[in-house]
Amino acid sequence: MRAEKSIQTRKRIRKPYIFKQALKYMLIILSILFFLFPIFWITVTAIKGPGEYYNFPPRWLPKNPTLIHFKSVQTTGAGGYTALKNSFIIATSSTVLVMLVGFFAAYSMARFKTGGNNLAFMILSQRFLPPIAIVFPLFLMMRVINFIDTYQVMILIYTVFNLSFVIWMLRGYFKEVPIEIEESAMVDGCSRVGVLFKVVLPMTLPGLITTAVFAYIFSWTEFLFAVIFSRTRVFTVPVAVSAYFGSEAQLWGEAGVMAVLSMLPIFFIGLAVQKHFARGLTLGSVKG
Amino acid sequence: MASSFLYYYQDSERKPLLNRTNAFLASRPEAQWRTRTQVWARQHQKWLMVLPALILMFGIGIFPLLFSIGISFIRWEPRIPGRPFVGFANFKDILTSIEYWTAMRTTGILVGAGVTIEFFFGLGLALLLVGKIKGKRIFMAILMLPVMMVPVVVGYTWRILWHAAYGPINQILGWFAGERVTLSWLSNTTTAFIALIVTEFWQWTPFMFLVLLAGLTSVNPELAEAASIDGASNWQTFWKVTLPVISPIIMVAFLIRTLDALKIFDIIFITTWGGPGYSTQSIAFYLYRTGSKHFRMSHTAAGAWIFLIIVAVIITFAVRLFKEEK
């Protein structure tokens, strides 16, 4: 009697359950399509010839895929591969610099409570400051010392631009290192610098890498400073894209190639720290 | 603590060490300077470690801000010779300009509507994915992609997608409508807003999703189990148990997104260029145009400061939230 009843209940539950699961997976597949479609579309635009992207109705898959835009991207305008090189130089140097400066500052703030909470929150609030408020005064300052359109100015700006984020993140990671470990290393004759590089660095390495990846992505994708501070010599990838496709030019194919090339390195390094991504996005308030 | 590793010596060991140091210094005067610097550096090492960061932040962050206060009280533009002091005239010009207020409204609409929609869809997706599901990691990886993309590239992509004749969106709408759709999305104010919000939505819903999913995953499953044993429905469990636990994370996600969305510039630069007319200009874009096209530095500075005051209020909230968490 009892067993019968439970089977009946199960049957009654099962139908809506299957329906629910089906609905769930359908929604998931729909959202995958929605989020992947634009990426798919630029990728095919990059390999379409001019006759194909100007085609009605739009062709989802090119009939004659071509690689001409991978060549013309360098010969048209200021040069797409030059932009990639510039972005690479600027993002890499500024990431190295910001990690170096941030490492010591964050350690001092985490371990010695330098400046207390006030300094920490002042630094955090800089992360939220709208860059438009400083971009023009900074431009006027840099013009005085003839720093416009140089690698140095872009590296410097991105270093500072990322500094508050990096210090805040690293401070969180360093706080998690138990002070006893550091003390026992010191009792064993390790100097402060030794502790930093032999104890703290290895223990917080995943956090350091995540933070560096975020700093890299910020410098790679930043546009406002780039468009104001770079003219003809030092222009980054976003500026190159906006030059191919903006209010003046409409070079769909070249911009498509630039778009694809700009995504690849970022996706690669971003997916490498997938596990720690949420922590980076929330400035450390989600530990995961 | 601050006095470095000497701290770890017993006092009885410390004295002879100091005596030896002094004796050494007395015997070699040329070593004095170096050693004294070393001692001084060791005493102040905690400040020396933050000093480079502070100098950089002051020089590139705070000093330009102060400089821009100065600029906002003079008139700095190419048409006007010299840089005369004008008092509050720049602020008055900005506050009475329709364009500035339109930009404020546009920013408000984009942030308000955008972030809210992103939140609800992000939460929905996170709730779908919170249990054990096949291919969860792949799904999360796919949703990480938009967040990492260059905003300029996102704008370019969507502009192609929205294109009246050669874009697939009109084509897909045409399939449903059964006739050719030739809506030019970006040349009409209402549809341009829709286009911008959808673009923002595409890039930043994954942000909400990833953050909220991380929050939901951190909720102890025993809590929900206990609630369901006590007879709570799924809906009740969500409202009464899950939501209160993740509400701090919701607040953090909301504030970070709001503060970042207030800076919206790149997408407008690429897709609408503020048009039609100046109806979709955001504050950042408006200030960029005043500054770079007309080189009106003073108006830009004044406008930026008015905007900053509003942003500062929200920043204060955000920082307080982070403080509570400590």
C-alpha cells in the first residue's frame, strides 16, 4: 500500500521534473547562443571579402573565405600589427611595474598596517574615480614635459590606473598569510626581504597571477586614455579598431581582423585564471 | 614590530650588538654615513615600501584633480587670449547647458536600466547554474569571454549586428515578421537607447552572473536543506534563506557595476557617436567632445567636477560597504 503510494507520487513528480530540466537546458543553450553569436559574427566578418559583408541578406557563413584583411590590416591606416606590438609593450611593462610597486605597498599595508584603514580605503576609492575627470588636466601636464604620444606616458598612466586595484587585491591576499609563518622564518635567520620572496611570494602566487592578469586585461582594453594620449606613433589596439571603424572610416574587414586579434591573447590568459575570476571582479569580496 | 628584525633578539643580546656597531662606526668614519642610512631605512621601511605607490598615485591621480579645480575657475580655451579668472562662470555655463543635462539623463538611463536588467538576468542565470549541471565549467568559460573583451570591439561588433541592411538582427526579426525589416536602429533615439542597453547587457550580464554564482555557491547547502525539511517551498527558501545570505555580494556587484557603468564612453564612441543629435551622449562622452574637439578645458573641468561630486556620493557608499566586510 505504502510502496504503491510512493510510486504514484514519484510519477506525479517526474513529469514536471523532466519538463523543468528541459526548460532549464533550453534556457542555458539559448543564452550560450546569445553570448557566443556576436563573437562568431566578427570572426566570420574578418574572413569575408568586401563583397560578402556588404551583402543582402547577410551571409552567415562566407562562400569564399579570404585572408586578405589579415594583410591589409597592416597596410591600411596606421597599421594593425604595429598596434598589437604597441599594446603588447605597454600592457606588459605597465603590468610588471604595477605588480612591483603594488607588491611592496600592499605588503607593508597588510603586515605593518601602514596608514591604517584610511589609506586602504582612500586607495580603493581611486579605483572608482571616473578617468574623464583627470584625463584632460593630465594631458595638459604631460604636454608641458613633451610626453604625449610616447610609450612612457602610456605605461605610466596604466601603472597608476591599475595601482589601486592591485594594491587592494594583494593586500587581501597578503592578509591571508599567517603571521606565524613569517615570524618563524625570521627566527630561522631569514631577513625581511627573504621572507617576502621566499615565504610570501610562493604562498600568494595564485593571487598574484590573478591580479596581474586583471591588470593586463585593463591595460589591454582601456580606450579613453589611449585615444587622448596617443597620436600617430604609439597607438594601442582599441585606438586602431576605432580608426578602422568609427565616425570616419567603415572598414569592416580590417576592424574584424583587429577585433579577432585583440581577443585571442586576452581570452587565453583570462581563461587560465578562471577559478579566481569572481574574486578579481569583486575586488576580493567574493573569496573563491 | 616596526623596528625590524632586531625585535627578535633578546635585550641582553641586543646591547652588545649595538656596542659593537658603535665601536665599528667610531673606527671607520667613512662607513658611518652608509650604516646610518641603512638603519634609518630599516626604521622607516614600512613607509618606504608604500612611498613609490603614493608618489605615483599623487602625481598621476590626485594632482591632476587639484589642477582641474584651478582650471575650472579660469577660462582656458584657444579662442580666448590669456587665461582670465572667471570665478564660477564655467560652472554656470555648464549647469545651464541643455547638452550637459541631456548627457546626465542619458547616463542615468543607461546606468539605471542597464545595471538593473543585467542584475536580474545575471541572477536568473546564476540560479539556473547553481546546482550540479553538466558542462557548467564550459558555460562559465563562455560567459567570461564578453567581460574580457575590448569594449571598443564590443561596440564595433554590435554596430555591425544592428546594421539596417547587412546586419543579422534585422534579418532574424524579418524571419519572425515574415517580411523584410529595414529598421536603422542607431538613427532613432529610442532604438539607439535599446541598442546601447543591449550592447552593455551583452558585455556585463556575465559579470553579474559570475559574481552572483560565486556568491550562491558559497551559501551553505545545509541551510536550504534545513529550510525545505521545515516545509518551506523553493520560492520561500530563496527569499528567506538564500537571498539574505548573498545580499552583501549583491550590493557589492551592484555598486561596482554602477560605478563602472557611470564611466560609459567607449561603446558610445563607436556605435552612436552620441547621436542622433546629442541624445545618446553620456557624461564622459560629452566631456570628451568638449575637451578634445573644442579644447574648452575650463568647461570640461567644471563639468567633470560636478559629475565627480555625484559619483563621490556613490563611492562613499561603496567604500562603506567594503569597510563593513572587514
